[in-house]
Amino acid sequence: MIPCERVVTFAKIIFMSKSFSDLGINEQLQQSLADLQISVPTDIQEKTIPVVLHQQEDVVALAKTGTGKTAAFGLPLLQLIDVDNTATQAVILAPTRELGQQIYANLVSFSTHMPSISIATVCGGIPIKPQIERLKSTTHIVVATPGRLADLINRKAIDIKNISYFILDEADEMVSALKEGLDSIIKEIPKSRRTLLFTATMPGTIKQLVQNYMSKHVVYIEADMSTIGHQGIDHQYVVVEPIEKLDVLLHFLNSKEGERGIIFCRTKAAVNKLAKNLAINKFSSGAIHGSLSQGIRDRIMGQFREGFIDILVATDLAARGIDVKEIAYVVNYHLPDTYDAYVHRSGRTARAGAKGLSLTILQKEEVKDIADFKAALGIVFDEFKKADAKSIEENNGLLWAKKIFKTKPNRSISEEFRKKVRTVFHHLTKEELIEKVLANYLAQTSTGNPKTKGSKQRRK
């Protein structure tokens, strides 16, 4: 994976390490980990922490999402910071603000018992002036997105010419989507710095970055890619006709009521359309994509993290940085364009040792692509049993009933009209009224009703 002309050292695996103290983590950080109820290092942490702490080479670490990469670089980095030096010593770059904020929050929680360390986050989407003011104070570690950091450099609001550590997290996404800002930043940092690169995949752009910007002496670390990245994830697919795609999804979501999940769409327009359909059917949901304002994205993300909404509809890049342990399932409403994208999508579930489901909804002509994903990623896809027509029909009836239940009374209706309607239903019991309303609904939604067919077409 690393160009052959480079000197590559493979990290020694400490098979017997069972605690962070064995890896060289100091007592203050161990106390913070204990507070967070973290006691056993993950595979990538076991392999990376001793190398970062005790060696001097650059590091390329390949590990899937959900394997503890932030602690793998964050813990040794915090320990290596010289608190007597007030200059900025480390820059951590993340492709999105959401991921940057997540990294920042993790570092703050890790350093609870190291109050002398100062950490700042400078990401796009919010006013820059408060960030400029913040950087006038001592800042040992800066967590940033490339665009905002490049802007701060141009304004001479930050000095990174003497940093010792340069960390790229989710680097595969960064170099493909944000390469221009990344290049301008790398020109500003010293050649003598130590670079730590963390990635879930190893595309050609990453190999080129290693070749161009990292030292000739690189330690290459790989987590157990055969199991860790997909451990606990049940990969399934379901084949649908275009007209039934939404109905099959709604049936699946209704079966997962009370659980949290993410639905991925390929485009912003598709996110908006699907989110509207979920709202119409009274699902507890929200949507995020790059065209929404940062304020809206933050609000939706906050609601999702806090459990106020159960379903998040998102594009790939917008969903980076979502680190919610209780995500039970991921749905690929559209098959991702790349194998890397599938890795990042499915990695949102089964985090922190939990189990999860990654369901891909396919049309017939896409079924052949599953074999390619299986071969490229080394994972097994099982076919999800699609709900039959009767189940779909009954599910749509339940959604209809829930919509009625959640409909707010119309206070503008005249009392005289209310009385006339009440008179019509006056002699019916509650059970009789439900039976008649349900019968009316089924008559209106009969497959023989051309109006209903048209409405189903329009729902797509």
C-alpha cells in the first residue's frame, strides 16, 4: 500500500497489553479514561499509542470507522504536549465541522485531569472573529477544518510554522473533497514536523499524499481489517421495483420504531425529497446536507444526538463526525458510488462493541454490483426478505392511522358544522367508528382504484 521506494516500518503488536498503562499512558489520562469507563484499548489503540509515544517516525494508520482512532492519536498527543511552551504544537485536521467538534469534545474529555493543556476548535460555518480572539490566548492543540484553517492563516490569525505534530483524520475524505485547502496548509507547516495520518481506506490519493508530504521513514499500522471494521454489522440488501421503493423503506422503518438510524442518499435533492416523505408519514426524522446552513445542521445533529429525533437522512459528507453509539441501523437508500463510501456509511452503526444492520435498497439492475462490493470489501451480504404486498398494505394503513392520531384539531371549524358531523356518528361506538373509518380507508386505497395508483406514483 505504501510506495516501495519508501522505508516502511511495521509496528510491533503488543499481544499481551490489556490496559492503557501497559501502553505507556500516564496516570492523569488513565484517570480520565476511568471516568469515561474506558478500560481496554482497541486493536488500533494497542498498535498506535506506543509508536506515537516512543518512536519518532511518521505514522500511517489504516482502520475502519468506530475502532477508536481518536484515542489512538489523541491520548499520546496529549501526553507529548509541553505545557510550558505556549506556542501551538499540534494541528488536527478533519474534513467536516461535525467531525472536528467530535474530536475536540473527545480531547477535552481525555484531558480532564490535565487542566494546563489548552485546546481550541476552529471550523467553518460559524463566525470567524470569535475564533480569532480565541487564538490570541495560549493554544497547544488546534482542531480545524481545512478551509477555515487556511482562512485563518491568510489573515495571519494563527501561526503553525513551528508545530511538532500534524494529524490528518479521515484523510481519505479530506484529500478527495478538500485538497486545495489541505495543500495550502501543508506549505505553512515545518518539514521537521511529525505527521500522523489516519484513514479508513487507502485510495491512490492517500498514497500520493504519503509520497509527497510525509517523511521517508513511515510506520505503517493496520488494525484487524478483516473483522474490526465490520464486526457486529449485519450487511443485507433488498431488491425492489422503483414504484415500491418508498413503501418498502417505510415498512422497514416502522419495524424499527423506537430505534435510531441513518438513511443515506446520493444527492441533496434526494435527501430533501425523502425527508419530506418521512415527515408526511409522521416519522421522527431530520435531514442534513451541505447546502443547509451550519445553524440548521447543528440543530438537527443536536436533536439526533440527544435522541429527540430517531432518523437522520443525510448525504455522505454531511454525515461525517456522527459518533452516536446507539445507531441501530444504516440504510443505503441509494447504492454508494464507491466502496470507500460504503465503509464510511456502514461504520456509523455497530459502534463501541454494539451490533448493527446495514441495509442496502437495490433495483434489479444493481444486484450485480453487490458481488463487486463483497469482493472489494471482504464482507458477506445476505438478502433481506422483502415485505409482501399484504404487509405493505397493512403498514401503510398503520401509517395512515398514526397520521390521524398526530393531526392537530382544526380550531377554525365552526361549531355548527361540528355538531352536524357529531350527529352523523352519534350512535356509533368507538369500535364501530374505527371499523367504518378503516373500511373506508381500504376502499380508497384499493389496488383497483386508479386514483390511488396515481397517488402512489406521486409519492415516489
